[in-house]
Amino acid sequence: MHTILISGGTGMIGKTLTKLLLKNGYEVIILTRHLPTNNLATPGLSYAIWDITKQIIDNRAIEKADHIIHLAGAGVVDKKWTSAYKKEIQDSRTESSRLLVSTLKNFPNKVKTVASASAIGWYGADATGTKPFVETETSSKDFLGETCRLWEESVAPVEALEVRLVKLRTGIVLSNSGGALAEFKKPLKLGVAGILGDGKQIVSWIHVDDLCRMYISAIENNNLSGAYNAVAPLPVSNKTLTLELAKQLNGNRFIPLHVPIFVLKIMMGERSVEVLKSNTVSCAKIQQTGFDFIYPDIESALKELCE
């Protein structure tokens, strides 16, 4: 079975993806700045050192890899968007890509595919009366749009090395291991369903298991190439998502409460633009490749995550 090299393998998506790859019989190498100190070996799983800042990597990991899944990047909403953190968000993506591209170019390898993360931040906010965003749209001029453009451009040179490149523009990932769902759950511990602003903004989401299956499809299906939107077929409003989650977790024992926009701006600063932005994205292109979603609707996704 093939060997998969993963950058960002210790993150929320990477951990779930690693488990699924191992279950499917793949060998997995995770790039990390620090090797694990425990001695609990997992069959099929190993680690290799890299350092993006110093632009160094264990070349033996590249030599062993048949495919690379590139997930590395600082969390977009983890910290306040200062100028320094905005630079970190972009550099963590572009510089990690630069290191991978340079290593593939300069060292012997058998890598056939690079499946790289991107995000639906590429598209910006919905315009009134427009159709869902598709992959042919140009990138938005806002911060996330520019970040995604730089991100995708930084990994694009692998194609000149005759490596197949697949870019997954990922929506809001729903997982019990962190991310957006953990934030949605917090007010519900107090019996409050916290609807953001008027709650009408559209959320293009995906269950983490479907996203990980999409990455495996990207390395297994040689017909996949270029950008694909990694979102579920049925986006929903923030209000619908919040109330469905409340129902799954609390039954009827919750109070819907709209969080005013000015409060969100105080709490989140510039990042509040992203949670208030309506972003309707189509997954038709990936479906046309034969990919089937296990969780196509928010009800089935949240039911599984809340069991």
C-alpha cells in the first residue's frame, strides 16, 4: 500500500485523516517540528522532522512518499487579526508550500500527487441574487481571498514537476475534535442557542469524515486535478445550524438568543466579518467525479456528531 506524507497532521483534520488512512491500509508519515516523546508506536505511522522557518525537512520522508497531503497552516480564527498574526497566517501556508516544492524539485522522489488544503475564503461574501460560488470564480480581494490566492499559488509549481495537484477549498469543518462546532456548543452548556447577528448568513459546511474521504479520493482518483469545493451539498443559515445543534444536544431545553453584531465586533474584532459573512458554495464539481457524501445535510451530520 502507498505511503502518504502529511503536513499539518497533528491538527484537527490531520488527526482524523491519519486514522482513516491507517484504517484503509496506508502507511502514514507526519511532518512535525518535534518528534513524539512517548513510546506508544502505532503500526503504519511514523514521524519526520521539518522546520518551515529554517526551510529544512527530513528528505527521507519525501523519498518514501507516494502522495503528499498538505494541510499545514496557522488557525485563521484562533487569534486576533493583528498585522503580525495575519502575516503568520499567510506565511505558515506559503512558506510550508515553498519547502515542499523545493524538496520535490531538488531530491529524488516518487510523489505522484499533492492534495493541498485551501478554503472557501477564496470567494468572499455572497452578492445579492447570485448563484452559489463555483471553482472558476476569481479570488476575492479581501484578506482571506488574498490568503487563499497566495496559498494556492505557492503550491502550484509542483505541476511543473509532473505531479498531479488537487486543491480542496474547504468550508466550515464540523468535528468533535475542535474547530467551529466547539464554539457553537459553548453557549448551549448554559442552555442558550447563540445565533450570530440576524442568523441569515449562509454557512457552507462539511462533516470532517466527508472531508477526509475527499482527501483520500484526491489521491486515489487520478482523474481529479485542480480546485474542488470541499463543502456539503446543502448549506444552511447560521440560525438553522445553531437551532439544529441545540435540538440535537438539548432537545427543547434551550433559549434562542441573537448575539448582536456590535458584541461580536467587540469580542472578535476584524474576524467578526467572517462569522457574519454569507458564503454559499457549490460542491457540484466534486460530485461529478463520483464522490458521494455520507452526511449531505446538516441534520444527519449533527446527529452523528452529537451521539
